[in-house]
Amino acid sequence: MFQSKYKLVPTNTFLKDLKKKVAPNDRKKVDRALHSLVKNPHQGRKLKAKPFAKWRWVAWPYRIRYDIEGRQTILYTIRHRKEIYRD
């Protein structure tokens, strides 16, 4: 069976958030979530009325915001659920 793979493209903001905002003991959850995004990013939830990062994936208690462009998944940010939607 053929599994389609998407390329993860993290932004600088995502990498900074991953380093500073994700607790070390939660890192395995985030790694599993990223592995799932490689397989099929369309499993995430589509957000309404957002100009960018139109998709959301949950790695409790974190949210990953991303977009899908062709075969690439552009990772914009990862933050705790209480602060992800604050702008």
C-alpha cells in the first residue's frame, strides 16, 4: 500500500517556539504529532477566518498551526492551548 508523504517546512518562529515553549517532558507528544503530519496533514482541523495557518493539530496541551501547500506542510507556530490564539 502506498503512503503519501508530505514534507514538513518549519518557519523560524516554529523552531523558536519549539525550543522555548515546549516543555522537555512533552517533546515526545510533539514528535508523534509531527510524524502524523508527515503522513496526512489533512487529518488536522481546518480553522475558519484565518489569513494564514489555516490548519490546527493537537498535541495536548499544545496546538500546532500550519498550512498545506501542495506536498508541503508549512509549520508556523506551536504554543500552549491557552496562548495559541492570542495575537
